[in-house]
Amino acid sequence: MNLPQQFIEQIESYGADCLSGLCDALASTAPEVSVRVNRRKGVAVPDKADCVAWCRSGFYLDGRRPFTFDPAFHQGLYYVQDASSMAISAIVSALTEGRRPVTYLDACAAPGGKTTAAIDALPDGSLVVANEYDFKRAAILAENIAKWGDPGVIVTRGDTSRIRKLRSTFDIIAADVPCSGEGMMRKDAEAVAQWTPTLVRECASRQREIVDNIWTALKPGGFLIYSTCTFNRLENEEMVDYICRELGGETVATPLDSFDGIARGIDTPHHCYRFIPGRIRGEGLFIAVIRKDGRAESDLPSTGNLKKDGGKKAKDHAVEKTVATLLDGEYKITIAADTIRAMPVAVAAKAAPIVKALDAISAGVTVATIKGKDMIPAQPLALSTALRIGAYPEVEVDYQTAMAYLRREAVIVDAERGFVLLTYGGRPLGFVKNLGNRSNNLYPPNWRVLSTHLPDTFRPVIWFSNRP
């Protein structure tokens, strides 16, 4: 790989020991492959796995796998994520240790890796908002969040300028801001092709705009987790300096201080951390935690009270009663345009003004759609930790049937007529409506696996008893 000469000169101009050998590592070494398991679904790191030091849920693989052909991937049992990005879990765990549930915003969240890592690290009962500007990427984000299965998440789309309205709302805001992508040069040829000094300056300007927008939504005493996947100082240390100097922030130390290979910031008094290929097993990442000046507040009262039940139809009450039997826990049920959703009661009041202020494409668990006399269960319900065990008849399927289901092909099941939950490896896969001699596949069309060719050999990431 030939790196841009101006990029090489930029790196050399810093004279930083931690960057010595970086360009050689980017040009001549291969990226690592790592995954993170979903502990909220009871998945553990395999025995004797090659673990990621700073993430108890992460481990390295010996090479790229055909993840598309692994049902466990589609079940949300693990997420493919660069090891460097898993650092968010260690940081969020440290910031929330011993605390009550918090309100957390991921301002630039797609495709969802850092959001799901944060979900696993947050205290139970926390409310998570995942925002993405780009509409297509927001749809991918919503899919990945649904597969991960946590019911207390709102997915929104739109510019961060809309977040300004939510003043002093969030205890923690994470912003993995759009950047020049220098940290991805080893694994993405496009990152090399598009790089210019002008792009660096444009990204820095956009980053400052994003930070200005979200800073007002952070509570006094709250924490901003600022990160990029780039190496230059303009988008990294200089942006942190701007936040501290102009906005009233102060960086704080993190558990990353204790791990060998993670470098400190370049020419800065602030607590900053650099993940540099060649020094660590992962791609390029810069991250800093900045505390907003001011005494930490208790939660502000909701300004968007939930609607009273007085205007509901008797039919809606009946639907809510039925939905309650499907869910494990207490949920606020909403019905809009024949779509039924459920949000944990513990966070529903906090969620209401956020949903009102932002363009929410999902809020809580999408439970079902109403069609005639049927209440058709939705795929997010199948993969949610909110689904009550035994709520639907279950049928365990083998690998070939699981992949046929994920391709949205017709499958035949031996079960009573009606809605049936297919399981694979003893864990939910998705719903069908069994008609006797055939069944209707209810897997979302836009989620389906397009390839009809299965690999000759398949090495799963997580082993179950009925694996091929």
C-alpha cells in the first residue's frame, strides 16, 4: 500500500515516539479480526479465547470468518468490532461504577458497535439514545440495536443541531465523530484514496460544530467521550483543547492508563489516549473523556409527560393486556399506525421528551403489527431480552433450516398452527406463522441474507450443541 506523501510528512512532523513505525505498520501489516459477545443474552467469551485486554467481552479470531453465514451473528449473540473501539466499554464501566441508572447519548452512532458496547457496560435500567445523521446508516443502526436486544434504547436520525434542544438531559454523551479516517488506512483502501489535508481541515470544522451542538445537552458534571479513528492532532488533541478551553471542560483519567501499548496524547497536558497499529492489536483510535464544569444534577423532571389513558379505546386496552403477557417486566405500551411498541416503565418518562424532540425511528421494542384480527409478532421482539420465555410455542431448527429462514425462504415446522418462535442453539432466531403444510416466514425483507451459497466449511464463532 502506498500512503499519501503528505500524510507521511504530517505524521513525521509531530516527532512523537509513539508514532514511530506507524506508516510501516499501515502499509505492510494486516488488520486484526475481533468480536464482542452479548453478555446481556448470557453469552460468554469462549474458553481459551485470545482476549482483548481492555474489554472483558472481546476476543480475537485467527482470521476473517463468513459472518453472514453464522445464525448467531444474526441472533445478536456477538458483534464484529475492531478491538480498539471496544475501549468504550472499559470507559463507560468506570464512569458508571456504583452509580444509579444513567441517560446516555451516542451522538454519531452508526453502525452501532460503540453503542452496543456501551449498553453492556451501563447500569441496568439506563436509557440509551443512539443518533445517526445519514438515513441509510440510521436504518443499519436500528437493525443492529434491535438484534442486540436491549429494550431501553431510542434510535434517532438527524443532524446534531436538533440535540441542542435537549438541554442538560444526558449524564454521558459519546461522540465518535466523522473524521478523516487515517486510522482505517490499513483495512480500507478508500480511506487512503480520499485523504487530503483539506479533508482533515473540513473534518475538524465539522467536529467542532457537532461538539458545540451536543455540549448543551450534557448535564453539568456529566461526561463527554470524544473519539475519532484518525491520527492528526487537529482532529484530536487540538479539539480536546478547544472543548476544555472554550466550553468549560476538563479531561479525566481512565482505566486505559493501565494497559501497555496504549499511547498518551501528543504535546498536550490533557488526558488523551491513542491506539496505534503496530503498538496494539487493533486499528487507529483516539479517545478522551471530558467532564463538563458544574455540579452534577439529579435527573430533571420530564417536560413531556406521557399521555393519559383516558382517550384510549377499549380495543387498545385489550391489545395492551395481551402484549403484557409477552414481555418479561413492566412496560409502557404504545400503539401508533397499527405498530405496537414497548418501553420499560423505568425509563418511559425520560424517553417521552426525547422522542418528541428528535426524529425517532424506533423507541423501545417493536412488539408487533396489527393486521385485521392478527397481532403479527415483530422480529425485534424475537431478539429482545424483553421477550418472556414461553410466550410463543418454540421449535428448534438445524443449521440448514436456520439459514433458509434468514434468506426468507419458506420453512416447514412441526408445531401447532399459529405464530411460532424458531430457535437455533436454544436461542431465539425469529417468527413464522405455521399454516400446517407450510409456514409464512416473518423475517424482515430488508434484513434477509441475499446469498444462496453456503460455505463448504463453516467455523462458528460461538459453539452450540447443534452446530454443523
